[in-house]
Amino acid sequence: MKTIVPSSIEVALPTKVVLDPVETAVAEVVDRLDLDSPPAHTLALSQLEQSNPRGWVRPLFFFATPHGTDPLKSVEILREGLRPTLRAIPALASEIIPFDDGKKPTGKIALRHGDFGTLIVKDLRGTGVNYEELRKQKFP
């Protein structure tokens, strides 16, 4: 396993602060996504990073399409764009999990590759929701 350690950097704040490097251990290059694959990267967290709240973002995108547009074709175009993006940046389809190195607390996280980059589509046509009505209510 190769370990990459960048040099320390100094930050100009009211007092001189030296940020210690973050250690990145790269176990292998992953060119496919597999839910059961071992963590490919481990990252050591600083005290500042440890104090951040844990959470996730679930982005929602709403699209108005011109009259006569096939919604299934639009979804397929988005999926075709997502596939090469996930191949180029596999971490986008990864889950952050605790890295167990036998120490407590470990101070490390790992990226577990899996099927986390799936495009989920919920068709809201016929539910009483109308994009033009939403737009009138200042919806983007």
C-alpha cells in the first residue's frame, strides 16, 4: 500500500498556524464499482475535520421540459452523462465509512466503492404538481 504525505503548510491567521499534512494511503486503483470492494483509500482526519458534523447531501433536481419532450429520453441522456463521470471520478459513487485500524478513536475514514451513484427518477406527472404553478410560487 502506497502512502502519500504532503508537506506541512503555514496559514496566515492572527497567530501563526501550521497545518499538518493529511496522510492518504492508496491501496489500489479501482476501475469498477463494487459494493463489497475493500476501501481503496484511507484518510487521516485532523482535529478540525473530526469536529465537523457527519452528514450527507441528497441533491434533488427538478426540470421543466418543452412540450413534446420525451421524459424517458431526457432521463437516458442524464444517465449517459453520469456513467463516464463516475468512471472518471469513482469517489463520487463511494460511501464514507469508519476505517478500523484497531485504535479507538481511529481518526480515519475510508471510501467504500459501491452503487451509490445511481440516478433515481420519480415522475411527478399526474400527481397534481404542475411546474408552471410552482414557478408562479417563486420555485426556481
